[in-house]
Amino acid sequence: MWDKPQALNWLANLLIGLAVLMFLYAALLLVVHSPLFPVRQIRVEGSLSHVTREQLQYIVKNELKGTFFTLDLNRTRSAFEKLPWVRQVSLRRRWPDRLDVNIEEHVALARWGTVGLVNTLGERFDAASNDPLPVLEGPDGSEAELARGYVSFRDRLAVVSRKPSHVWLSARRAWRLELDHVLTVEVGREDVEARLDKFIKAYPNTLAVLKRPVSYVDLRYPNGFSVRLPAGTAAPKAGEKAA
């Protein structure tokens, strides 16, 4: 081999090429980890009503580790998403020294019992709110179903100026509503929309004109509904025997 100039030239070129690649790799590592490329700007975007400036500053100060090149975006995203009202975060590097942070907040639809909130997408999350929100209760995993049910009930009942303040869904998928914190409506699990529509249609000429308040309504009758007065005085049934 040593008496073959062509082979020696090829080997020399290979070694030089490897040396150049190693030098470039070392230079790249030096640049990537160099403190000369810090993240100098953090731009936060999004419609924020609950996430505070102090919370964002805490994340920036304690969780953003690394240079413009070495910053772990997944770790940083997770840090922002740990904030109670943050639903989703997207990050993007902007050369030469900026990080764009787009934050989507949860929009609270209701309370989940006494242990959390449910957003408008039917997702449960842990946060505190002083807003007068309705309460949803049901089996674990039924948050989305309850959220859809609440919105449907709310929109239907708006025509008679009543609003669900509490909605229950049993393990057997039977619905119960509390309207305006005073009137309990037993809807059941069959023909839910049809039963409620019949009640809404009859409401202006029945409950709305009663001289005394009604505390309980049972819609589980094929041709009408029954009512119960707060004092326990029996009221005439507007239908047949309950199914």
C-alpha cells in the first residue's frame, strides 16, 4: 500500500475530510452551547383572562433553561401547561434570540361538583373561579356528555327564561335538572329532548301562572308531568302514572 501513491492520496484525503468534519462538529457544538446565544425575548400571545404576569415570569425565571439552540421546547411547554388555567401552549423559536409563546386558556363552562371545573369543550381541569357557574355532577368520564347536555338544556330553556343551575347525570344515564337554584326537574333517561320540549311548551300556561312556587317537577309521564309544592301540598297531576 505504501508504494501506491493513488491509495495514499485517497487515504490522506479521507483523513483530512474526517478532520474537517470533526472540526465543524466541534465548532457547531461550541456555537450551540455558547452563552453568546441566549434567549433574550419572550413574547406571549393569546387572550389571557386568568393567567397572570407573575405566573408567566415565574415560569420564565425558573423553567427556561438553555440557550436559543438548546432550550428544551417540550419541557418548556409542559411547564407553562402546568398553570391551572392553561389548556394548551405552542412554542416557536424566532432568530436570533426570541421565543414566541402562544397560550390558550380554558374557558369555564361549569363546575364539576366541588372538585374542579369543566371547559366549553367538555374537558375537566383543576382551577379556582369566583364566577357564578352552574354545577355538573356525574360519573367520571362523563364530563363531555354533561357539558353537551347542559348547553342543550340551557338553550332550550332560554325561551321560558329559566336556566339550569345544577345538572345531574346518573350512572344509568338519567338526567335531573335544578332550574335557577329553586326548581328540580326530573327528566329521566328516555326521550329526554321530547320530554323537555313538552314541558317548555306547557310552561307558560301552567307553572308560569301558578300563584304558588313549585319545587319539583317530574317529566317521566307519557302525556304530561307532575308537580310538587314546597309546603308539600299535593298538586294535580298533568298526566298519567309515571313510567
